Amino acid sequence: MSSYTELIKNFEKIRDYIREFYIYGFKSREEFNKKSSRSYDDEKRRIESYLEGYMGFRNSKSGKRIFINIDSRKVKANPLYRALKSKSFTDNDITLHFILMDIFVNNSKLSVSEIKEKIYINYLSYFDIEKSFDDKTIANKLNEYVKIGLLSVEKIGKQNIYDIVVDKIELSKFKDIILFFSEVGFCGVIGSYLLDKLDNKDSSFIFKHHYIVQAIDSEVLYKLFDAMSNKESIIISNYTRHSNVEREIEVIPIKIFVSVQSGRQYLIAYNNIMEDFRSYRLDYITKVKEGNVVNNFNKLRRDFAERVQGNMWGVVCNKNHMQHIEFTINIDEDELYILDRLRREKRCGSIEKIDDNTYKFKADVFDASEVVTWIRTFICRIKDIHFSNKALEDRFKKDIKDMYKLYDIE
Amino acid sequence: MLFNEIYGLYYNTVSKILSKAIDNNLKNEDIEKIIRENAFNESNLIIPRLLKENKWLLLDENYKTPIKNKPDRPMTILEKRWLKSILIDKRVKLFMDISPDILEDIKPLFTEDDYVLFDKYNDGDPYESEEYIYNFRKILSAIKSNSPLLLSYFNRKNILNKAIVKPEKLEYSEKDDKFRLVTSGCSYLRLVRLSKIKYCKILTDYKLNNNHFMPKDNKENIVIELIDYRNALERVMIHFSHFEKEAERVSYNKYRIKIYYDSSDRTEMVIRILSFGPFVKVIEPESFIDLIKERLKKQKNLWT
């Protein structure tokens, strides 16, 4: 039986739990049915350790319910980033890290054997225990650090010669920029890693409508950006809610679509088998594996921008026929701010003035049901509405009537 | 890899412990304090033991270390690529002018060709405006130096007004794509949009009263009941996830959620609640229910 450790090897292990505790916060231990009780207890304990001060619980008839409670407008830095700083490592990893970084402060251009000698003479022999690192262990760590950019390597004769990479910029000059973008930029946790290198992290910023939970999808998002930057396809493990199964699909990532009003993030990708563009929720993607170089990547992106994007209200982009939607709203003379609302909130389509108090919005979109949520925000002004999809129109009207009933409007 | 131990809190914490040891004044209580301030809640049960047991050969039993220089590491490629992406964002000009030579050999992790914020409002702040950039930099400088500011700004009626304030924070909303200045020290100006500020000046010699006006916490709450139909539960919970909230299941597919919000956002909350249609019903407080009813009654009178 394995014993509990505070750190973890794979973030995916706790990603679901954090989401459940933060987004929902009302499920009992028994409702986490995908996992064992032991796993639930361990992950809950870890998250409590990572997010001390933000975790709480409520007792109910069916047991204790754990939640994460954060008012994201009040925090200066996303607390969930702490959970992404929990990667486990070996004793050798941490020992070698600090020794290697120390060696290269006063030395440059060293071979593995020179490094090995310095490690033993200057560091390991300091302790009263017998310990050494073999060439392979040292070379593996050096090559790992070359790969992530801490060290450089050049071949001189038959030997690999290693050196530290010198930063060309003074990070502290960019502190305010990093403080801001570590919260609003994509993969902001990387900004948080940079801030950990600086002493004073006092921020002058706070954030409204701030969906901090996106942090837990950072690893997936990073791999998608990396694939787009390399113009490569990817193999994603995607959970489909309707069938409750996880499938592996090879797709070509085209763009990341983000809703800043709901916090949801999507991958828009070209599906070679279905021969169309589709959207995939980022929080449903559990794994991203590298695929192959895509020769027509730029053409696909252009195609998406020219043929598809202009008729997307949300993220649906693979319907064969456009759906028409139009509605008119009443705007009194002293309510021109409502017209401003129409203009600033519309994502496609057009606005037409019918008379002094009536304005019409119309659009052709892939999925008119995506517009419904927005139209409802104009309740109290809607004079008329038409959908080419009559079933959707009937549903919209019935929903409004149901709302009257809900609030006893005679 | 983004999830890597070199970015972890353990490495950061050990780095701080070693720095103190290099200064030759590390004590047991310092180790505990550094861990408490920098690592996780249970780390004090783990890090001291591993250091003392010489599992990590970095510190001896007298808290001395063979490490000679205060630990640091260069930026990784991942960090440089992220920073490069940030430095080409149009909002970065608000902070400073960026030379195109910075990180010129680094490929950005993402550019604006890679993403779309599809429901961001279309009337975001004018990040290219020289006046706006000037004001942003002055305000940021005043916040950092704790200095009072003289503001000349357009009020709600679009009339130019003046105020002396203590700038507290810059608040940014990605949805609105706008900055607001949060102030104290002025009874009639708590929040002002940056784009409404015509001019600002740091008042270096001006002393604000120590008992200056502090804005109150204007938090209020609503309680909603939700029927989980057409995936309403997930949509609502994610939509309101940025607020402090309490949720409970009251029956098979019925949920009750209490959401705390700032009273200045009441109208926005009414609109957001209405957007969920008949699956969400506000049950408290009466005053908020009246706001919903008022809109529904007006709608019923309009409907033909």
C-alpha cells in the first residue's frame, strides 16, 4: 500500500477534484463515484494543503461536503496556481538542481566528468555520508536542463560541454506587466513562476469577471498553443458528456475560443475524418499527445477565418445550414445606452433602426440557440422575434411564458 | 513541460532556506517560518525532516550548507516564450515602450492569431491613445508610491468634474475590456473608468487626511433555485464561479445557490439571472425578485 505524499507526479490526478470543489462544492464523498474512497481522501487532503484558507465544508444529512470558496475580485493572485506548483521529484533531482546551479555561478563550459568531480569535492564530501552520482545520472539531469533552457550544450571533440544560459533581460523591470498578465494572460501560471523569482510581489491590480478556474486547464492549453505554434496535429483524449465516455481523436488545432462571460474555453480544430471544424471543451480534454506536421495548416486557418468564423455566435461551427434570427426591441428616447449595449455586445449580424423607438437585430449563424441567452438579457424590451428554426422560436416563447408563471406574473 | 518541479513551491522554499543559511544565520525556527510562508500547509512535516535526514544533501545538522551562492536559475524556454507572447500584446504599451529587440530570438508561445475572446464587448478601452497611456502610467505610479491624485474626469452625465483621491487599485475586466480606478479618500468617487479620465496629476506634497473616507464593502447576496434541465446546473455554476457562493442540492435535480456580489453590479446580476430563463428562480431577497418581476411585467405588456 502506498503512503500519502504531499506532492504529485501527474496534475491530472487532482484537476477533476479541484474543479468539483470549486465549481460545485455540494457533492459528498460518495458522489465522487469515479474514484475510490482512498483516492478521494488523499486528493482532498492534498488540495486542503495547497489551498489552505480557501477550503471549507458543510455538514448535511448525506455527509460532509467540501468546497473551495474564493471571491476572485478580492484576490490579487490566483490561489489555484499553488496547486500547479506541486510536482513531485526525487532526492537526487533537488540535490543536483541546487548543486548544478551553484557550480555554474563561478564556472563555465564544463564536461560531465569535470562537473562530477566538482559535485563530489565541493558538495557531497561536505557531508559525513558516502554518496556519489554516476556519469549517467549527471548527464541525464544536464540534458534535461538543456531541453528546458537552463543550460546550453556544445560538442567539442567527443565531449559534450555544458554551460549556464545567461538571461538577457532584467526580469524585475517587467514586474508590473507580469503581475497583470499572470492573471489575465493565457497560461498565466507561467507568469506566476516568473514572479516567484522576484522578491516583492505586491500587485496594483484586481480583476472583475475573473474566471480563475481556467488555471487548472493550463497544461492542456499550453500543449495546444505549442502544437499550433509548430503547425502540428494532436491526439486528444476527449470526454463526451452525452455518452459519458472518453475518446482519442486526432485533430488539427486551429484556434482557442474563450468565453469571457462564462469562463469556458474551447479548442476549435479541424477533424480530418469528419472533414469539418469542430469545437472541444478544454475542461473535457484530459490528455494531449503530439501528432504530425500539417502542411496545409495556414490554408485551414485561412479557410476557418474566411468561411466559418463570421457566422459563429458561440462555438458551434459545423452545421450545414445557417439559421436566421431577428428580433426587435423597444428603446425609449432616454435609453440610448441600450442601443450602445446592442452594439458592444453583438458578435456578428447587424442592427437596423425601424423607427425612433424600435431597433432590429438580425444575423445568420450556425446555431441560433447560442443567441438565446443573449436575447433573454433584453427581456422587458423584446417586441417581436423570429427564428428560421421554428422549434427554437416556440421554445423561446414557451420559456418566457414559463418565466411569467415562475414569478406569478398575471 | 508546464508542470515541472523546478517551478514548484518546494524548490522555491528550499531556495529561500539555503539563502538564509548562506548568510550564516539560519535557525530551526527560521526554517519553519520560511516553509509556513512559502510552501503548503503540511510541508512543515516534510521539508525539515528531509533536509535534516540528509535525503537532500544541501544542509547539515548545524544548518550550514556547501552551496556558496544564493540560489537562482535562468528563465526557462517556457517562461521566455510566455513573456514574449505577453510583450507583443497591445495592452503592454500601457506599462512601457517595448523595444522589438527584446527576446528577439524567442518564438512566442501564442499570438493573437491563436485565440478569440468571442464574447468580449466591442467597446474596450483605447489602448493606443496617448492620453490614455499617459494617465494609466501616472495612476499606476501613484498607486505604487501611495500618492494622492488630482483627477479631471467625465462623470455619468458626461460633465467634466474634478476630485482628489487616493488611488487604491486598478481593476480590469476582460469581459468589458476596460480598466477602472478604485479610489478612497473621496466621498463621491469610488470607482472611475480610466477612459473617462481626461487628465491626472500626482500631488506629491498634498496630505490626505489619515481618517480619509474609505469605501464600504457593499456586498449583498441573492438566493436562487435551479432546476437541472438542459444542462442548466453546469452552465450556472461555471457562469457564477468567480463569485463567493454556497450551493446545496435540495432534491433530485433541484439546487439552491447563494451568490454574493457587489451592490453596484445589481443591474448586471438581474440581466445575468434573466439570461438563464425559466431554469433559475430568485427566491431571496424580495427587493431583487421585484426587479426581475418588473422586467417580466414590462415584457408581458410588450409581447404581441
